Amino acid sequence: MKRASFILISILILFYSVSAVSADLKEVVSAFDASNSVLVAGEIAQPMDWIGAAKVASTFSAVAKIAEEASTSVIGSQDSYILNAHLEDSVSNGRAMGSGYLSILNEGKLQGRNNVKTKQYITISEDAEVQYMKSDEDKVGDHLVFDSDKAAYTYRMDFTPRANSDREVNSGVDFEGSTLSILGKEYRITDIDVTGAGLEIRMLAGDVRDTIYEGDTKTYTINEETLTVTVNVIASGGTKAKITVNDKEMDVVKQDYVYRIPGTSDLYIAIGEILENEAGEVDAGRDMLEFYLGANLVQLTDDDISDGDFNSDGLMYNSERIDDSYVKIVGEITATDIYLSSLFVEWWPDSELEIPLGESLSDYTEMGQIFGSTPNSNAFDLVFDNEVSVDEEEIEFRSESNTKYKLRFGTSRGDYSITAYEMDGAALVTKVISDEGATATVGDMIVFSKSKETAVAKITQITADAAGNGDIKLNDLGDGSHTYSLVNHVASVTFHGNTYTLTEQNNGAQVVLTDLNGDGGTSGYTSIWTKYGAEIRVGKDSNGNSIDGITFLENEDGKEESSNRGSTEVKVKEINNVIYAQTPTFSDATTISFNSYGSRDYARTLWGTKVVVDDLDNQRDVKFTARIGT
């Protein structure tokens, strides 16, 4: 197996280790390591089929496992999922991934005036593609491309049945204080505010949720950072407090607000409830403060929940508005009630986004916060990676001189390097013959092929008397020389267990290629089948018509759309006694333009074959690097 530049789009839900000195908190496992990402290689899910893939992973000590015998695209358990996508195809086909795909999308509950179930989904844009290209940053290679002004991905939560709360003035009182699980993290709803037909939902979450009495001190460790929190004083009325973190006194903090912690790497503290203890109560006179460390304060706003439209810039994270985010809240507001049916959050790139291998969506957008990879967030990200081993093969069509073109390839029996075209005076002549009924003579090469087993043999000698008795010698470039008897002008030729027929003419001057595909017929043509199942036709196009050139057809086995099999055609021509190969054109279902950088043209076909055309000595050398599954 060779290492290939194979592609994963990993959606990583990262969780960070947390410990507390004075709080009984469980340690959360370290983040998922994308370098362990693998693809399933099975009877159906062949490696060559996975050119672009969406890998979804959440990890509480979950590790993606390779499953060579599997015939499904799921690896590991509900901690990992892969969506396949062929080059230039959608990476998702608009598929909504729910709890059956990923454990952190499991169902939850919301307690309002009624107790309802919640279901979560993530949908990656059906317009997202894997393309071989030169980016605006001059990077050449495979890129994950998102169109501008379309949602790159959508998060959705449905409530079944729809959630209900009494409306008191402009507040959803039954929702406030309830918890909501979003991507594996528990949020507490702090406020539901109504403005006309619009609704605003504010929620708090954190790596640590704890309470502390006025005058007390507690110490925590989050992401290897030690935080010591002291509540200095809680103001009368229970809405404000003064606190110190790591010996640095912060400004006055308020209930349901979030603050960046000085001297940390992007950690926040959020203030929850402030409870005053009155005389006669336990710990009388000692007020208590609820807080969140590693806090997320999320605000979703839709100015009209009845119109079905998205609200631009409707997402706020830790008091900062997230650019190019869109929010839709589906529900109903009456004079006495608030109803919730669904929540949607989308992010739209404002220009075409081209993510090269090794980079991620969070490198290009501040959505790397609530839906991103900052240390204290849910860490939702799309990471474009290449950690998959697959078989690959190279096929070359290259100039040996001004008058010859050689074809190099491998079959199951060995590697070949043969002269496919050469000049004979001013005439262009093919030296590889694959048509049944054609004639060949000493020096010509013949393609014998049956059941995708190919032998390419050169005629080295023909000896025959007037009765057509004698012998014919063939040198199979894959496994050596063979001599076959001619009886009554006919020779039965055997390669790799398959039998073919040649007929001698003119006292050994030439032979007729009677049956080259072993089917007993006398008309047709043969193809060269490579060791991993690609097809090469010398002198034929994808429809079997005669051309001066070669056609490369990629193996369709196991692909979802076998009718869209693509072919790459390279034509040869003669100008002033010099042979040239024309830049390959793509035919049938594949239409991909070449990009030129320096003296090379690059393109990638529908199924992932990279085509490189070198312009050497004003001629054209063509190399196909095919990602092929065994």
C-alpha cells in the first residue's frame, strides 16, 4: 500500500480536560486526534471511491477504528461517521446527520410548561465540493470549496411536541432556568425575551459550573491553567458582585453576563444566579454566587419567528456578534403563550472559501467559537485532512524522442513500457494493435485481454510453409518469450490461462488477429487492464471509435454512479516529422478544465485521478496518477 494524498473532511467535536480542587468534577478526556482518522475499506466502500469524505467525530475516549472487512461507511461507533463524496460532487448531498450518526447529537429534553423531546441535526452544504485547483493564495492541490452566499453548514434542533411557556409581560418564564443540551454540552436558559413577533434566547454553559459563598476562595484547573476564584463582596439586591481571579480583582460583575478572565488564553467566566441569604437561614448573612468557568454565553435572536426567514448576524457568543451567522427560530407568540418548534443556526461565507489540505474551517471564520475550536467551546470544526492509505498507480504517455511515444503501465502480471506510436517516414503509425481482424507482422505488439487479464506481446518471429505449418514467437513483456505452433495457418495462443487465436498469411509474412478477447468471435477490440482495474484503449476512444491516441477510462466498480464513468483522451499528431501529444480532453460525463502553472497543466478527474501534462522540448508528456481500490 502506498501513501496517497487522500481526503477527509473531519467534523471534530473537541472536549477539554477539566479538574477542580474543591469541586467534585469528573475529568473529561482529551481532544480527538485527527491523525487517527481512517476510512472503511470494504467490499462496498472501496478506498478509490472516497475522494472527498465528511468525517464526523465526537470523543469521550473514542478512537476511530479501521474495519477492513466492513461493507458500511460507519467506523467506530456513534462517535464517528464518514460521508463519501466524489471529486466535483457534493460532500454531503444535503444529508442531515442526527443521533444515528453521532452521539453528541443524541436526543435531549426541555422542561417548559410541558416536557418535550429535542432532536439535533447537522447538515453540510450540498454545494460544498472537493476540487483540484490553484487557490487565490496560489496553493495547488485538492481544496474543500464552499460557495459564497450559501450556508456552509446548518445546525438544527427540533422540539417534539412543540415546547410551551407562559408569557409573563415579555418573558418566557417556564423556559428560564431549564437546561438544553447542544452538541454534548448542557446550557442553562437564562432569559427568553419577546419583542413584538421577535424572540431572543440567552443560554449559559461552561466547563465548570459551581457556587461559592461570599468571602470564600476555590481553585480549579482548566486546560492546564490554574484559576483561583474569590468572591469579595455581593452587593445588596443580589445583582452585582466583586470577584478576584488569580489575584486580579475584576470590575463589577453582573448576573447573566460573561467576562474574559485576565491573564488567560481566551477563558471566560459567566455569572449565573446571585442568592442572598437572609437572617435565620443556613449560613445567614453569607450570600452565594453561581458561576461558570470556561464559559459560553450564547444568544440567539430572530426578529420575527413567524415569517420562516433567517435573521442575519443573529448569533452572539460571549457578547460578540458572529459575522455571517444566521439564526431562525420557528414558533409562535401569543398574548399569553410562547411556543418553540425548531432552532436553526447557519454560517455563510461572504466569498468563495477554498480550504487546502491540512487546514480547517476555523482557520477562516470566527465561527470557530461556539461552533469552532477555541479551548472552552463545543469545538465544532471541519478539518480537511489526508490520513488514509490507499493503492495508487501511475500511467505515463511520454515522448521518447521526436518520433516515438511510449506507454508505461502495470498489470497483474508485471510492468510494461511499450512504444505506442512512432513515425515511419512522414506517417504516424501505431505499434500496439488491438482490433480483431487486423493484420500484424514482426515487431508489432498485440493486446490480448479477457476478464480484465491483459498480456501485451511483441511478435518476434513468424515461420510457416505453404501449407501454413510452422510456429510463431511472441515475447510477453510481462512474463517472457513463448513459442506457439502453427497448424494449417492457425495458432492457439495462451496467456494466463486464457486462449486466443492468430491466423498466418502469405508464408509467414503476417498474421491476422482473429480472436484477441477469447470469446471465439472474430470482430471487436481489446483494452489494456491495469493491475488496479483502470482501462487503457490504444487507438480507440471511449465509444470504441478509432483515434490516433489513447483513452484512459477509470474503473467504475463499486461507485455510486457507474453510468457516469469518465474517460480521458490523449490524441497524438505529427507536425513536420515530429510527434506531439495534445493536452488531454475529458469526455463523457467528466468535464474538468486544466489549470496551467509553469510548464505543467494539472487537472483531476471525476473519480480522483490526477493528470499532469509536462511541456518538455515543445512536446507533451502525460502522467495519470490514479487512486484505485483493489
